[in-house]
Amino acid sequence: MQPGDRVRVKKSVIVYSHPKHRLKPFDMHGQQGEVKEIIRTWKEGEPLSATLPMVVVFGRTRFHFHADELELC
């Protein structure tokens, strides 16, 4: 996957910051969005092992995922 790819959440991932379900559990399974960036480096090019490196945009909201939680559309 790379930035700009359309992806779908293929596993059950519970979030609590979804704008329409504020502070309530919301399952992102089946939601589609676009990969915005993949976090691999820090400010000056230093390698970084981010816990959730895939930044995916759903409308105006961004969430972080593992690569194995997503599939290409």
C-alpha cells in the first residue's frame, strides 16, 4: 500500500473518536478510506517504528491502523 490508495478496514477495529459516535465504541470494520501517509521516519529522516503507521482518511477524520487491518479496494 502507498499514499493515495483506496482501502477498506478488513478487521474489527474499535475507535472512540469517530465524530458521529463521540466517546462511544464504533467498529470501523468495512469502512472505506484513502491512505494519507505511512509513517516511517521522524523529522530529520531518522527511522521510526510507529505502533500504528498507516494514516487513513475517512471524510475529514483520520485514523491510524496496522497494515494487516487494511485491504486494497
